Amino acid sequence: MHYIMLDEIQLVENFADVLNEFLRKDNVDIYVTGSNARLLSKDVITEFRGRGHEIKM
């Protein structure tokens, strides 16, 4: 298993496309963090429905 940890990925143009490319890979677990949680949460809910989990801290 490979673990990918990304911080502030929302600053990358079309970051949802970048994450989707990683999701297509086998044996990959992705963790995304960022200070702009509102933007990230909205995209997780819409783009990654059923494939993402939001953890509020």
C-alpha cells in the first residue's frame, strides 16, 4: 500500500482532476488536508461522492 498525503491541494488548478488520477491507481490511500476546509469539503461531497470521508477536527 502506498500512502499519499497532500496539504493545500486546493491551491492547485483543477485539483479535483489531480485527486481523481490518484484514485484510479491500485494500492493507493490518499489523505488531503488544507486550511480552506469549506472549499475542500464542498468538493469532496460533490466530486468524490462515495469515495471520500470528511474528518472535522
